[in-house]
Amino acid sequence: MLETEFNVRSPAPAWREETQRAASPEVLLETRALCFDAGGRRLIDRIDIDIRAGRRTMIMGANGTGKSLLLRLLHGLISPTRGEVLWRGRPLDRRGRHAQAMVFQRPVMLRRSVIANLRFALAVRGFAGSERTARETEALQRAQLEGLAVRQARVLSAGEQQRLAVARALSCAPRILFLDEPTASLDPGSTHAVEQLIREAHADGVTIVLATHDVGQARRIGDDLVFLHAGRVVETGRVSDVLDAPRSEAARAWLEGRLYLDSSS
């Protein structure tokens, strides 16, 4: 799979830009001056990012800085106050949203069995007959839940529910998968299992956008990092570059466990 640097709007040598234009994967999702206001406050402020096919982008920052909100805007669950989200160069619409899937920190389980949760999601996306059956079987195997297919999904452990949520999302064949702190409440074993599902999805060609506060997780599974502070993007780059040598004071303070107060926010 072809991989290049995350596209950030900062000066670069002409030779580097030319190389990127020749080799960069398709831009699946992009934002232009994206803003979101609520309660008289600007919560997302003029965000411009590109998400390229095949990359694993980590969204990081302090609690309350806008990570979850940004994911919901990218997925089209809420509409921006200003600016726009583009899917393959056009305004995000129903077709674009159907090429995406999202997994939340607390997985949403229907009051149904494990297999019925899968069946419902696939039916909504238009899968039927033998193809739906094959996708259900594959999802159960992917999540390692074959022996629990008829159990009520809501009585599964937290780790089992999250594996089911990820496998259910992937069963619908998304081009891009959003994950909102999917392992924040899980133990190390369950975290490893969910991360393995993410790795397998990426190996299958799914583009990953994951919000996390876990530095270790970002290093383990991320390619690129977008760091937010007060609803603004203050730093972008490869995961190792940002975490090893952050340029912004906000990122440095967060990584060092210090409180950072920005007088301009």
C-alpha cells in the first residue's frame, strides 16, 4: 500500500511538494475553514485538514479540546456552523457518509443478539441474501465472537462489545473508519484485541481516523497526528515527529503533563 506524509498546509521545499503530488494517495476527506459554534462559543475554529486514503490519523489533545466534536463533523453527524467538509472533493452527502463508519467510546448495542446487531447494520446498508450471511460470518470471526452469536449483545463484556462494534462497522465495507477513544475504558488485553482489529482493517485498505489520549496507542498504530487545542489545530505531522519534538507549546505542555493556558483562546 502506498503511503506518503499527511498533507498539512505548511511551507515545504518545491522538490518535496512535487514528489508528493506524484505519489500521494487520494484525498478522501478534507475540511475547509471548518467552524462549529454552540452556546455562544466557538468550539471548532477554522480547521483545515486533509485525510488521505490508506493513512492512520490520530486526533489528540486535552479533554474538551474538540476531538470528539471534530470526528462527528467529519462523519456528518452534525453540521458545521461555517466552512465545509468535502468527500472526494465534493460536499459531504449521504453517499459520502455511507462510505464511512464510526465507533464510539461506549459502543451502541441494540437490544438484540450479537448476530442480530450485525444483521441490522448490514440490512440498513443494503446488504441482503448470501452476501449478508457471509459478512455476518466474517464479522463474528473477526471479532472472535463465533460462540456468542445468539447471546444478547448488551450482556457482553466491555471488550467484547467494542470488538463487536468495530467488526460491525467494518462489515459494511467502509472506506474510512472513525474511532472515538475506542479503548479508553478497556483493560490492556481488550485494548490489544481492538488495536489488532484496527491494524487488520488498515491492512485491508481502510483509512483510519482515531481520537485518543493514549500516547502509546498513537505510537503503536498511528501514521499521522493532528493535535488540537481549544478547538484549533496547533500541530500536525508524523506521529513520531510530533510526539518526540513538538513545535507548539500546547502540545509540549500536554505531553509533559503541564497545564497550558492560551491567552488568545
